[in-house]
Amino acid sequence: MYLVITKNMKKNRSGKKDNKEKKSGKRMKKQAMIQAVIAAFQASPKDFFNYKQISKIIGVESQVQKLMVVDILYGLAADDFIAEIDRGRYRLNNLGTMAVGTFQRRSNGKNSFIPEDGGAPVFVAERNSGHAMHGDKVKVQILAKRRGAEAEAEVMEILERTESTFVGKLQVAKSFAFLVTEDKTLANDIFIPKDKLKGGKNGDKAIARITQWPEGVKNPFGEIIDILGKAGQNNAEMHAILAEFGLPYKYPEKVEKAAEQIPETITPEEIAKREDFRKTTTFTIDPKDAKDFDDALSVRQLPNGNWEVGVHIADVTHYVRPESIIEKEAVSRATSVYLVDRTIPMLPERLSNLICSLRPDEEKLCFSAIFEMDANAEMKAYRLKRTVIKSDRRFTYEEAQQIIETGEGDFKEEILVLNELAKKLRAKRFENGAINFDRYEVKFEIDANGKPVGVYFKEAKDSNKLIEEFMLLANKTVAEFVGRVPKGQTKKTFVYRIHDLPDPDKMENFAELVRRFGYKMKTEGKKSDVSKGINRLLDSIQGKPEENLIETLAIRAMQKARYSTENVGHYGLAFDYYTHFTSPIRRYPDMMVHRLLERYLENGRSVPKPKYEDLCDHSSNMEQLAANAERASIKYKQVEFMSDKLGLVFDGVISGVTEWGLYVELNENKCEGLVPIRDLHDDYYEFDEKNYTLTGRRQKNQFRLGDPVTIKVAQANLERKQLDFMLV
């Protein structure tokens, strides 16, 4: 349409070019003119304009260019961007199309609006953002969508400000300061007036709150709410990571004081209410640096030759009462957070490390799942009881492993029996279709100042698997007790740990990727067929260079496990019913499960479902935040560990391919860094999203996921937690 009209109007009746065009100086290019016209309508969405008025607004004077404006108005009307209200007069279309939702800010300017009715995200240009902050509830006007362009919105009103804080490094001048942040949701540094510094000095790591962002001002104004310490100091950096994810890095004094009031002693009346296991052989097996022992195992042989195995879990809810200040803090945190060098507990340390922790030679209150099993690990009976125990020994995983391997040591008979039963439970689980993700963890050796001095790989051995199997059995049994109801009875509200079936498209993509490595995998058939196919794949890659990469990709192809009152089973474990009952010291859902189990054991009525679904969602979200913070702390330590290795050469494997470059994981220490696409100088590389490849346009060189490469360490940026590599 544009082309035809423009051609017809290029010349006047005499066939000569208009003299005014010659006098008007530099012509505006058509694309720039279109953008100028659009901006004019967006600037005055309620006003009507004809072509002369628009020409004046955008500064067009020559007759030919005015005729181009006419042409553009026709085109924009055809695209429904503007509407012709009466002959030759136009107004922005969709006036009054308002929507309410959440604003998402990005430091690259690609902001978006998420409608609260669940519609698709809409792009919001920085010029139309009205200084809305990430997470704000906003009212927007949906701007008319032009053909071939994505929909856009403009923030008209900020309805609810989110409580945003930002972490960064202070740059202090004589009369003002800035907080320089690497936050992905804010491109601008925060201006801090001198009287709002809270004692902060140049180079301090600090947390700021934005107080105002005046119209037309580039930088938001803020105030410092806490000083974390000097940038680069281990404590300051670990606290900064927690603060970045909105996680607490210190415990409120009033909650600590409330915990101090809880007595350690157990009354004879309380013991009388419980099944007594104090004389039964009982022990804990935990990591060597653990202090919160929330599970213990007891074992004894029954007169009929079967084994009675008790899974004893710290009775946290006996001490933490509903609506108490400790309970409210536990709900808010929802989980303990495990960074590289520290644990940030969900409960005050007096509870987590002392009163509730199942320490040896101390009487402790528990909630227990007690199983009668034959020599083949077939369950003959079980009971769920409140108990009192007295642990005989605290084993580390290494000590228990030594007994399993040598057959010698304290309580060797009991540990060997439990190990045999656990192996049989495990074998049955895999026969039923459970997926065997047996990954190793990368751990850092940390010196007294928190500096990483070495890397080691932690593998799950038989002692770890022993504990894992009995915890799984207890969790599954508790979920079945509540969830599996006879016909005709109503299900009661409960908290399940669910893991949905994998997305078929993701599984097909995964299967396609592993075929490049020469492996086949079944993606169709019964649930157990697919999971057994995954297990065969995982077995076949053991010890191969691509093992870690393929396991990572397999996990990414899965759904995320989460908490819900709607039970759909746990695909990865091949359980129809599963919950979290075994770690109430460090997970709030386990506390909910303990309370609900106690209620239902006493034939109590069901609880309101919406309240518990909200708590499930909150717990799932907090679990994800904690996992992100843990990954960020590992990333920081990786960069710190590699910072004295600049210029050194390492072998690695391509672990990620993106439009901005290649991620490479080093074989020696599993540290991951980026080879920026701008540093691939030999060709112009294009990203193939579907096949995870970068391909050179001219020479057709290709970099694929899983390819072995040799790199040199180019840069270690602690502020951004990023390693930059160069291909050798």
C-alpha cells in the first residue's frame, strides 16, 4: 500500500519535482518517519490528528514528504494501529485497552508486563516504563499492535510498589555516593545522598532501598539499609549472595530469645505418652560437618526372625507451636539454605543444633515410622508413632562406609543388616521404574578465611544410599497412610512432594541430543519403559567424558519436583504417593506433614485445602531461591578459585551453547566459564537454538554441546561471578 500511493504522488501535475522539496533541506528517511508518526500518536493517545498536524509535529515541511505522511497514515490505519475517526482525522487505536499485572524489569531494557489474568507477556520499552520497578503491580495501556511488530504496553500507573532491595558496591564521592549493582533487573546505579549512607565507606558491599525515582531523572534515589562489609571479604560476599535472592542472612534477635525460653528437659509425663526406644540400638549417620541431626535409625531382630527398623525423626512440632514467633519465622524462611561454606538454618540454632538435634547419649523426642521387614526387605507391618530415643553413636558417612567395606567397627552387625536391606529396597525401586540419578557433587576445600584452596568430588557411596533408602521408605509410607483411602471415604488435605511426567517435547529434544553422542533412548511407551530407558542410558555413560553433561541435560529435561496438595505421584522415584516427613529441622513442609499426620492419626477432620496449597507454593518458591543462592555461592567460589590461574590452559567440554557464546566445563575441577561469541574471530557464528550449535557462516566450523575443547583462562570477574575463557 505504501509503495503504490508514494509512486502515484511522487510528481506534481507538471511532472516536475516540487520546488519546496528542494528548499526544505535534508529529507527524513521513510522508516524514521514511520517511527516519528507512531511516537506522535503514542505521546497523545486521546487526541485526533490529520496529516497536516502530524507533519507539523514531526517537522516535515516539503509537499512530497507530507504526501508520504498521508501514505503512512493509510498504512497505520490498515494495520489497525490508528483509527480514522472521521474523514482524514486519526486517533491511536485501542484507546482504553487497559490491563493490570506485574512489571518485570531487565537491565538490558527488555522489560515486560505479565497480565494478572495469565495472558502472554507484553514488551514494555524503557521509555514507556514510567520508572516501574521489578515486581511492581502496574496498570498499563496495551498499545496497538503493528503488523510484523511485537505487541507493546505503556505503564500508566503503579498500583503497588514491591519491596525491592539491591545489593552492590559503594562508590563514595565528597558529597554523594552511588551503589553500583550487577542486578539483572536494574541497568542504572542508585544515587545515595551523603546523609543516607548509614556509615558506608567507599568499596563497601551494601544493601540499598530505592526511595524515589523522579520523572526525567536517569538514576533512582536510594538509601542504605545495611552494610555487609568490604567487597571481596568472604562474609560480606556470602551475605551479599543471600541478600541478592531476598534470603535472610542473620537471625532476628527476638526469635533467638524465644528459642532460649524453650526447656531442654523432657518430663516423665511426656515420656509416658510415647513408645520408648531408649534401650534399642539407635544411631545417626550424617555428613562430617553436620550439627542438625534430624534422623536416626534403630534396628533389632524380632523373635520371628524379621527385622524391626525404626526411622526416627526429630519431633520439631512438639517444640514449635502454631502461631508462635518461631513458627512464623520458619514459615517465612521455609527452608535452611546451604551455601559453600555455611548453613543458614530455618530454625534458631538452639532448636536445630541442640534441643531437636538427635545427638548421641541424649534423650530426644521423635516422630517415627517403624517397619517390620523380612530378610528380603518385604514389609510385613508398619506403625507411625510418637517416640523417645537415645542415640548410641553418631557416625559420619565415612565411618559407616568403612564398616560396610571392612565388616569391622561399632555396631557392625546392625549397619551391615541395614545395608543389605537398603540394597534390596533400592533394587526394587529401580525395577519399578525409579530413575538412577547418581551424580557426584563438586565440593571446595576452604581455608580459615573462606578462600577455596582445592576442589574434590563427593560421590554417594553405600552409607549414603543406606540412609537415603530408609528416608524414602518413611516418606512414601506416611504419604500412603494419608493419601490411599478406601472407596467411599473422602481424601483429606495433605502435603505431597510431587514430580510430574516429563514434557514429551523436552524428552524428544533430549533423545535427539544424546543420539549425537551415539546413544539411543526410548521416549514413548509406559511410564516405566521411558524411565528404564533413561536408566540404561545413565548406566552406559558411566566414566565417559560426556557423563556429567548428559546427566545434567537429563535433569533439565525433567519437570521440577515441588510441593502440592494435589497428588500426581513422583515420577523420578516411581512412587504413587510421596511426601517429605524426614527433615523437619530444615524444611517447613516436613513440619506441616508432622502436624497433619498427628491430626489424622487421631481421626481429626481435614484441614482447608487453599491455605495449605498457598503454603506449598511458598515452600516450592523458597526452595528454588535457596537452590539459586547455593549455585551462586558455588559460582563465586569457582571464580575465586580460578582467579590465580589466569593464562593457564585446561581441557574441557562444551556444557552450554547460547547466542552470546559457549559455556565450557573444565574436566579437572568442573569449573564453568564462558567463551564470548565476540572472541570467536575466525568467522561470523550463528546460533542454532534447536540443535545447541554455533556454526560459522563462511567456513561452516561448528561448535556443539558436548564437544571437547581446550581453553585458556582469560578473566575472573568476582563481581559478576563470571569466568571468561579463550579457545586455544
